[in-house]
Amino acid sequence: MSKINRIALIVLDSVGIGFAEDAADYDDLGANTLGHISVAAGLSVPNMAALGLGNIAKLKTVLPAQIPTGAYGKAKEVSKGKDTTTGHWEIAGQVLEQAFPTYPDGFPESIIKEFEQKTGRGTIGNKVASGTAIIQELGDEHVKTGSLIVYTSADSVFQIAAHEEVVPLEELYRYCQIAREMTDVGRVIARPFVGESGAYVRTSNRHDYSLQPDHTVLDDLKAAGQEVMGVGKISDIFDGKGITQSTRTKNNMEGVDATINYLKQDNKGLIFTNLVDFDMHFGHRRDVIGYRDALEEFDARLPELLAAMKEDDLMIITADHGNDPIFKGTDHTREHIPIIVAGPKVKPVDIGFRQSFKDIADTVGELLLGEKKAGSFADHIV
């Protein structure tokens, strides 16, 4: 096996490639993020297509490469759930046997009362809602009263929205830490916004407070003295556990820039990047055209990413769940994820249908630490 010293693992947040066999359990039968975007908006991603994206599944406007330049395949999720934390943790090696709790009817009164007591502020909302919609609905009342907008979604999240001129960011973050200590949700999320009545907009000062995973390949890499460089919200998703360096970003393109910057440095280990715009700006908002454009924008930057790689580098492009903008509702969808592997030493091969996202962690562990794991596809690709 050829020696690999560094891996760039890039998660295209929510870019699923077709509903999973257990999708009916999540009311997601028929979801297909990439497939439906390709049909509805005419997706053109020639660089990912050349690596083998169109060879993974039938995509109307992304044809299979006759001679792919990368390795390609897809994986199903074993963990219970379909959210960011669950997907990323399984990618990193931790499978969740039980889903994080969700609150489709809002949080219990006991939790809300305790939260209000500990923060000294009232709350409004306490329901399942779209983040962009609820600040328009309750923003004026929040500005007038100072009460925090608390809401959730189909995911295991406790979200707190507040106007930056009413609740300073550090104060909002402190309230989120209080909620984190009180609840067992997967993530507590600060959702600051600005603007005037009728035109409130969320800012890029979002901050996620996750539970900590028990053990992932990130911990193994760090313990071995290797770098684990988180880009975007990766450090938040793992609550900093196993991360040695972190770069926060405001959008996908800043995430690509930060990844290239790490690739140009002399380091060894894992560059772990999350590109959240696909999910946050386009999937949840059911913006098919915006989603297509974001995919094409990333694809246009892919040659830069590949050019920044060294001879002993490897890149894995994948996703964490689906968020089909054509499908019903505004929530994540239970889908398979694509896996594309690129690099100077990568063999162009079909790695097949992987039985867990954890196969990615097994592969990273084998390539960087020499630890042979059952799910690894390292032998196939290098």
C-alpha cells in the first residue's frame, strides 16, 4: 500500500444521493437530494463527474465517466437519526444505537421554566419552526420585550435566536451554555440576527454547542501526535474533542479557502471540513436553484483543491445526510451519502456500497495510523 501522510475529508453538508432502505421509518421514502436537483435544475459539475460522481447513481445531467479519475461509491447510515451530529460522528467512527431526543411539541414546561430562571429572561416560541420564518414572526416581540426566541426542528436541537443589538453575542453564547448543561439534545445552537421589523436576517455568528462523542478516529490521530484540523463547524460538532486546530468560516468558499490553506502547509494528519451552505441556506429553505448553484460553485473550486495536494495526500468528498429541496417539508432526509476519493496515488475504482458511514473512519485510521479495520476500503484505493 502506498504511503499516505495526510487526508482532506470534505463533507458537503446534506448532499445525499438517494433515499436509504430505512427511509420509510423517517417518512423520507422517495427523497433524493442530488437526483432531484439534477432533474429539476440541470446540475453541471464536470470536475466531480470526472472523479466518478455520475458513476455512483443515476443523475440526469451528471453522466458516468467512461474512465473515472477517482475512486467512488456510496454508504448507508447505521446510526439512528438523520442530523449533522449523528452523520459526522458516524463518519468519524462512532455509531449511535439510540437517536438523540427530539421535541416535536416543543420543550417541556419544566425545561423552559428552569431555562428562564437561570438566564433571567423570558422565552417566546417553543415550537418546531423554520429559523428564518420564526425571526420574522417573533422578532418584533423579542426586540420589544427582550424575551429569547426558543425553537426546535425535526432534529435534536435547542435553538436560541436573539437580535445582536438586544442580546450581545457573548450573552447569547452564555445562554446557550446554560441550555447545553440542562438538556440532552444533540446540539444547542445560537442563532443571532440583525435588521429591522419585517426584514430580520440571521448573521454568520451562529455557534453550535454539541455533546461530546465517546471516541472517534480524531482522538486516535491526536493521541498519535498528528494534526486534526477542523474547518467550519467541525470543532463545534465534536465539542472540540480530538481537534488540534480549528478555523471558523462564514460560508462555503471560506471553507474551501481554509482547506487549501491547510493543504499548502507542512502538516500531517487530517483536514476535516464541513461546507454547511448546502444545508443551511438551500436545503432547509427548499431553494433548488440556489442549491444547484452552490454545488456548481464548489465544483469550480475543486481543481484548486486538487492542485494544492501533495504527492502523499488523499481527499475524500462525502456528505452527512440528505436535505432534498424538492421533497416535502423543510427537514433533513434519510439518504445514502456519496463517497469520492481523489489524489495522486488513488486508484480509479468502484468501492461499492458501504454498509456504514464508519467505513470512512476505518479507512482514515488505516491510511494514517496503519490500523486495519473491518470497514476500511484503503486496500482498494491506494
